[in-house]
Amino acid sequence: MFTVVLLTSPETKGLDPALVESLRNAWGGGDAIWLSPDEAAEFPVADIPGNLWEVWESCQSMRVDLVVVPTEARKKRMLLADMDSTMIQQECIDELADEAGVGARVKDITARAMNGELNFEGALRERVGLLKGLD
């Protein structure tokens, strides 16, 4: 078994439910689950579709990401990616830091890391550490 995941960025007009249904029907998939309305959906399939790469190219032209992953032992709890300013035009860690009252310190560390002045891993650990206790 495999899981087909379709997702879009916030700048995209949205994930068309007709696209999800069309692929689900064409690939003999199970019920679609919407992970985020108009942005992300998934459905199970028995096998990797034979036309996956052709469909992937078509989806890319629509600014839709298409991923097929093995369902067995699939664990999705959280996605941690330090590319939020690329995707949503702001640094989420900076927003959280403002809530925690350490915004200026975290923004300084972020800027220095983005300029290559600090090691990425160390800068990330330091910034996350400053958020300790945030609810």
C-alpha cells in the first residue's frame, strides 16, 4: 500500500478537489482525506501508479506537489522545516519568539544565521531553546 499526497503553497489558488478526485478515481484510490482545506489531501493506493511521473510533471505545472510514499510504518506527527520564509513570507520562529517575549534576540540570531555568520544547527538549537516554556 502507498499513500498519495497532494499539496499546494499558500500562494497557489488552492488544491482543486476535482484534481484529487480525478487522480483518486484513475488510480483506484481509497477515500480522500483533506489534511488542510484547499491545500493538502491524501488517499491510499495499492501500487505506485504507472503514469506517476507524467502526472507529477502535470501537477508541477499547476504548482501542486505530488508525493507517493509507502503507507507501512508511515508516521507523520510534525514537519520541521526551516524554510518558512520561503513558503509563507515570514519566519514562524520569529513570530513565536515575539509571543515568548524574546523576539529581538531570536530575530538577531535568525539574521546572523541567514547571513552565514552562525552555524545553522547551533543557531536553530539556540533559537528553539529560547522558546522553552511557550504554550
